Amino acid sequence: MQVVSKVNELREIRRTWQSAREVIAFVPTMGNLHQGHLKLVDEAKKSATKVVVSIFVNPLQFGPDEDLDAYPRTLEQDKQSLAALGVDVLFMPNAEDIYSRGLEQQTFVEVPGLSYMICGASRPGHFRGVATIVCKLFNMVQPNQAYFGEKDFQQLQVIKAMVTDLSMNLSIHGVATMREADGLAMSSRNHYLTPEQRKLAPSLYAIITKMTHEIESGRRDFTNMLTEAKAALIDNGLKPDYVEIRASNSLLQPGHEDTELVILAAAFLGKTRLIDNIQVKI
């Protein structure tokens, strides 16, 4: 596995691959890799001849009161995991190179509509930061394919819209959420949970799973369901951020014609923010 930090190094490798007609897959991450990240790499290797993984903790997507400085970093462990999977290139750029004119002067990419609702309403500017860094990384790596986890369902929709809107020549693949044995969605931020909080955390998935079964059984009073779900979160020791039932293709309120829905939820346990979702067909 080659480890590079400079864009010109990466592009030289990319030119060699391009002349050899390699199929290049890309998995962008912020490090502190868990089995969910490694599953993305596994999926990428199935359909590509070369795989690039990036590790970059992106300051542009963190709000002023969020955990940029505390975000877990496990670089040596991450390198070992990626090398064991046969990743071809690990790209680890420096913030000074990515944002050479500083964050305040950075040209940005923003997907209207999708970026402002649900998670975007709770974290203003977050998806602008995500779209900007992913766009920059796509320009640097120039992959044929890119892989993202479905746990961040709204993020996946934002990136798909950006790729379509900007006529980017690559395909975006979502990969199903990896879960712990008790249902908790794998996340780098799970490390923040105390042992007691960790026992409570799976209730988020349990509550939206119950909603899924109710919808599949024909229940349609969504407003009442959302109220009940928020109350259940509180009863289980979590502080709800949002619970929503949306059309999966647009993330808008579902209409009678929508048959593919997604339940999206976020809640706090102490300072740790958990997110999850389940897609539902009706």
C-alpha cells in the first residue's frame, strides 16, 4: 500500500493507472476506521482493479461547538487495517494543502434543498462542508466509482445530487449499515459513549425498527408515530434531535404515490450524537 499526502503524487499514480485502463474505486473517510468502513473497501474491491482510501478529518463540516479537536484518530491502526485489505493507495492530505487560502476564503459547493433539511437543519453548514470536501477529493482522485455508507443516508443523497448536478463522470454506491450485535449502527463516535450510555444506545435502532414494522403492517398516521417515537427515545434515556419519515428519493414529506420511505433519526446520549435510518417499502 502506497501512502501519499501530496496531490501531485496522487495524480502521478492516477496517470499511470489511467494509461493501464485500471478501474479506480474511492472510499473517503475521516479515519478511526471500524468494520463499516472496511466493508466499503471490500465492496470497492469487488468491482475495481485499484482502490484509493482517504483519511482526512474535514474541519469545514464541523460546527463551532462540535468535536473537531476531540474526533478520534487511530492512524497506525487504520493503516494496518487498510494494508491488510489490499488497498492500493492511502491518501492523507494536510488541511493546509486542502484549504490553502483558509476556511473563510474557500470556494464551496452546496446542494440546495437537501442540505438544509433534517440533519442539515440541526447542523447548519454541515452538508456544505461535506459536499465541498467530497468534490475536492473527487477532483484529486478522479475515481470511476465511490463508496459511502448508508448510515449517513442524507449525506449519501447530497453526494448523489452533487454528482448529478455537476455532471461528474463517476458512479456513487451506497453500502448497507454495519451494526453491532445489539443493533447499534457502527460509528466512530460510539467510542465517546460511557459503558452505561452504550447500554442505552441500541434503543435508537429498536425504536425505528418498531416504526418500520408498523408501517409495513399498514399504519399511516405518521405524525402520531413520530410523537410516540420521540417520547420512547426520552423514556430510554436519549434526547431526540429529530425523527422523520420521508420519501427516500427526495427526503421530502411522503405523498400518497411514494412507496419507498426512509425513517431517519438522531438523538443525543450525553454529548454523543447518534444517527440511524431504516428504508421501508410499502
